[in-house]
Amino acid sequence: MAQDTTENKFSILFDWFDHTDDDLLTREDFERMAELFTALPRPDDEENKAAMRDAFTGWWELLLDAGVADDGRVGRQEFIEVMRSSVTSPENFERVVLSIIDALMRALDTDGSGAIELDEYVRMYDSLGINPSTSSAAFRRLDRNGSGSISHAEFRTAIEEFYLSTDADAPGNWLLGSPLRAD
């Protein structure tokens, strides 16, 4: 069950990254993700844009370092295996995944509240290619304290659950879509 939950989540992530829908990831797919994320901050927010670009570049380099992208392409199973073995290791996870989230939260929290509201969250995910009905449902699960906003800490927890948790019922599993149940 834990293996299925993790594989399902990383497969969903693979599909989200695969902009050409060719069932292969390339440097261009990671550059496209970086473009989507860096389009969210204010135009003059170069610090957070650079942090996100660097993190996506680092993520691609982890795939190269693992030797799965020798031909410049990474298949689904290779991606899933490197996610398990390398990207989710504490030092790499902080550097590539959480640094994207931290920069994104800094960029989106323009009022300094330390949180994002439902409309900001839905708008952000819509820009990233996630259906608003999906992100609205996710928001309700990720707003753990029912405050009507998602704090930086709540968002980080959701990201950690999506990438690291084997609990199929963890709220973070809703981050990119429907609940992840291996039936």
C-alpha cells in the first residue's frame, strides 16, 4: 500500500511535469515548469524567481546525477525511482522542493500575512495548470485550522505529505488532484 501511494503520487507529478505529453521528461519540461512558477511573482521579484529557477535546475541535475537522463530524457519509472532514492532525501528535498515552495510563498504573500487566501491559492494553481475545482477542494483540506487561509507552515506540511508521506489519507495528497488511494 505505501509503495502504491508513493508511486501514484510521483506518477501524477510526472504527468504534471510532462508538458509535451510524450511520457518522457526532458530539461525543457523542467524549464517549462520553472517558467510557470516564475510567472507568478511580481515582475520585479527577481530574488524569488531566481530561487525557483535554480531549484528546478537542481531537480533536473539530480536526475542527471542519478544517471537516468543520459540521453536527455527520463521515463516514468526512472523518475519515480530517483524521486524515491534521491529527490526526497532530506538534503535534496530541502534544496529543490521546499526552496520552490518557500520562494513561492514569499512571492505570493504580498501583504506579509504569512498565508494565502482561497482566491490566491486557486489563481496560483490555475496558472500552474491545475483545475480550479481541484485546487478549491485541496484548499479546504490543506487549511488545517479552518482559518480560511493556508499558512506557510500548512503549505510546507502539505508539500511534505505529498512527497514524503506513505499515508494515503494525508491531506497533502490532494495537492495535485483527487485523493490517492491504491485500490
